[in-house]
Amino acid sequence: MNIQIAWRNIWRNRKRTYITISSVILAVVLAVFTRSFQEGTYAKMIENAIGQFTGYVQIHQKDYWDDKTLDNGMVVSDSLLQTILSTPHVHDVNLRLESFSLASFQNSTKGTMVMGIDPEKEDKMIGLRSKITEGEFIDADDNSILIGSKLAEYLKIGVKDTIVLIGQGHWGQSAIGAFPIKGIIKMPAPDIDRQIIFMPLALSQYYFSFENGVSSIVVKFSDAMETSNIVESLNTRLDSEEYKAMSWQEMSPEILQQIQSDKVSGIFMIAILYMIIAFGVFGTVLMMAEERKKEFAVMIAIGTQKSKLLLQSFYETLFMNSLGIIIGIAFTVPLVIYYHHYPIRMTGEAAKSIEKLGIEPVMPTILSMSIFVNQIVVILVITGLASLYSLFSIKKMSVIKSLRR
């Protein structure tokens, strides 16, 4: 009966109910949408700089990361691959041979990063084929290459032109070669797009005079949350005198620091938003409590127990908050899905500053159930604390004074 009465009570004054529900809806939409944008931006930053290029975990020869030369590269054995692939959660690996070379075309030259890859495996990992803007994708036995679109623009070079590369190969040997361009590829991270050259692994090994050699092994797994566990497991299984597994946090500490510093400002901003929401909800609850004091006083005067009024008031608050949260989620879900697939693209100086960090200047939302759950819990806590005022006012209410209002 208390539940039925509470449900009827909230619709006796529809205007008051609509105002309360609207404040909760606004709180849910703002909190979920803001947090989803923040976490989506961080995820995109990691995806551009890490997930779609370096990978979340790499294995190198022990001294390679401190001195990134081909002399610290390694020859991969079947037993090493078997050890890596037998690690829990690991389902495949990508072999890469990376080094720097000077690229030249006609009167233009530029320092580039040459990366020897298995084209099909890299395509599965980072969607390389879908990033082709001109020309065709390379095959494993090709003698041609792919270059970044910004690099092609700088060198004023196109598909079917031949680029000359000059670098240093294994054990100090000269690396010189002329390679036709089979395709131009646009990488999401502008910093990478300005210097990247992809060539088949076998061709890069020939160019750098490093037969069967690689500089890194990218470990592939499905759940990024398992990164630290996989690194720990690999370092336990591998010969620590020869190899070292590294997480993206170790390989790209500047990205981690940037995310952590940005999260501080993000938390400060969301805290301000929660304060605004709390004041808005409390103002609505305060208005309701003051408006209904005489009503409560009359009910107590005719014999209604305060405990029943408290219970009914609790149910009313619960109903209105629940309706507000449900409607708020119904409004927010389509927006989050839309901006996840069609993110906001920054322009002007803001975009340029983001691009300088090697990050695509877009702001997507993230599709994560935890975002919705966490914000709903916070909103429930805020509305619950605010609603305590109405319960407190009933408990401490002076019936005589309230009847004279």
C-alpha cells in the first residue's frame, strides 16, 4: 500500500515531478556523456600511438631498447616462437625489422623509419590494407613498398615512382636500395604518417643485410587488460639473459604521462560537474520538501505515523530518481553510440597541437558498460544524499508551525 500511495503521490503534482525527473535526466546525460568522451579520447590516444602501431607488448633482444640498432637485433628460432605462443592469452605474433634510413626523390630528402613486416599479419592487426589511399597493398614476396601519405606529400612522390633509401645495415654494412612505390597509406597518427615506410619483411632483411633477423616481436592478444600479466608471464618463461618483454607503458612513457596528467584535469572537471548536479538536485529536493510541509503536517495531525511518511517519501524519491535514470540512459545511449562511430574532429590550433603529439585529432566516445554503471552509482549517491533532507525535515518537523504556514 505504501508503494501504491507513493506512486500516486508523485503524479498528484505533475509539474513538481517533471522538474525533479528532468534534473536527474540532465545529471545522467551530462555525467555519462562527459565521462564517455574523456575515456574515449584516452582510448583513441592509446589506440593511435600504441594499439595500431607498436602493439601493447613487444619482445626484444635484451639490450635493444637502450640502444636501438640492428646490431642488437635477433634471429628468431622456432623454440622461441613456441615459448611465446604457449603463453596464456597469446594467440599470434608479428615479426618486424625496424631501422632508420634517408629517403630521397629528385631534389627532396627526409629521414624515415623503414619497417619490414609480414603484410597479411600486419593487416589483421592494424587494418593496414584499409588505410591505402592510392595504389595497391604489398605482398610478402614484393620488391616494392608502401609509404605514409604525409611523407609522399613532402617528397612530392606518387605510386609507381621509385624512392632511393640509404641507411646502415647489420654490423655496420651499408644499406642502399631503390624501391618502387606500390601504394600510399594514411596512418591515423600524423607523426607516424610523416616518416613511415613499410616493406615486406624478406625485402627489409635483404636491404639491411640481416638474414632472418628481426628487431622486435609484437605479441598479439585480445584483451588489453591482460597486458601486465602477459609481460610478467613472458619474462618468466623467456631467457632473461637474452630477451626482454616490454609493455606499452614502458615503451611509450610519454603517452602514459600525458594520459595521467590529462586525467587529473578530467577528474577535476567531472568533480565540478558533479557539484553542479548535486546543487541542482538538492535545490529541487529542497523545493519539494518546503512545498509539502503543510501537507505532511496535516497527515501527522490526523494520525499518520512519521515512519510511514518517511517510507512513502523514500519510495517517491526512489521512483522519481529511477525514472530519471532510465530516461537519461535512454537519451544517452544513442548519443554515445553515434559519437563512437562518428567522433568529433578537432580543427584549428587545437588539432595542430594534438597532431604534434602523434595523435589523431578526434574525440570519440567509448562504448563501455562500466561508464554507465559508475555514473549511475554516483548519481544515485548524489540524489540519495540530497533526498535525505526531505526525510530529515519530516522527522524534525514541528506540526503546529507547519500548519500555520
